[in-house]
Amino acid sequence: MARPAVPAEAVEPDEATEVAPVGKSKKKLFIILGALVVLLGGGGAAAWFFTQPDDAPKHAQENPQAAPIYLALDTFTVNLQDGEQYMQVDITLQVADEDQLNAIKLHMPLVRNRLLALLSGKHAADLVTAADKQKLAQEILAQVIQPFNPEGSPQRVNDVLFTSFVIQ
């Protein structure tokens, strides 16, 4: 059963069966997808660029981590209150800055006088444990930060470190 041939003009175009030329449609799709990939890539690159620090080495120079400044004091040798024992101790101060270092060096005789008076007033039994030595470090700190002049401001000393500690 063969169908009779229908002339092409007699067939009405159906919207569902109408097809655009295949070659032109794929070309447009590839162009649109390519442009979209380029735009998204550019947007991602711009986002990454703007979220990075302006200049890392410059930023590092603005906030340098200052190296600690230490001042080693001469060795202290004092007789303890017990009468038969003496203490020999080396002390190093960690100061806040160069100005503090220079101020303490300038007034070193006063600093040594204060510390000799403090150390010679101790008993050997009071300097046995690590907690006793930590307490002594706090007492030394209190003596060192006292102002050198009556109207002066206290020194800025961050820490007192024992580099040698002998009681005989």
C-alpha cells in the first residue's frame, strides 16, 4: 500500500517538525559557550587578583617582628643572709627597645646597687625551687623598672632571665 505523493506546497509546515539549519545552530552554540567560558575565567581571575595582598614584601616591612633586645649584666656575687653561703648569678634583661637599653646602660651603677641590695638580703633556703627563682626574677624586675629619676617614667623591661645561678 503505497501512499500517494503529495505535492510539497500542499503540506502545511508544523511548528513541531520545523527544524533550523543544523550547521548554523551548532556554530552559534559554540560561540556562546566560548564567550561564557572566557567571561567566567576572566571574572575568576579578577576575583583572585583583587583578593590578594597588594604587595607582600611591602606588607612584611610595615609589620616587622622586632628581634628581642637583650642586655647581659655583669656577674653578681653576694654573701647570703646565712653568713656561710654565697650566691653567684648572671642575669640578662630583655628590654622593649634601644632607648630602654641605652637608659639602663647609662644608669648601670644604680641598677647594680639595687640588685646587690636585693640579692644580699636573701637566704639560701628561699632560693631552692624553680618557683623561688621565678619569684626572685619578679623581684629583680620590680627593682629594674623603678624610675631612675623621681619624675621619670618606669623602664620597660619584658623579662628577667638567669643565665647562671650558683649557691655555695
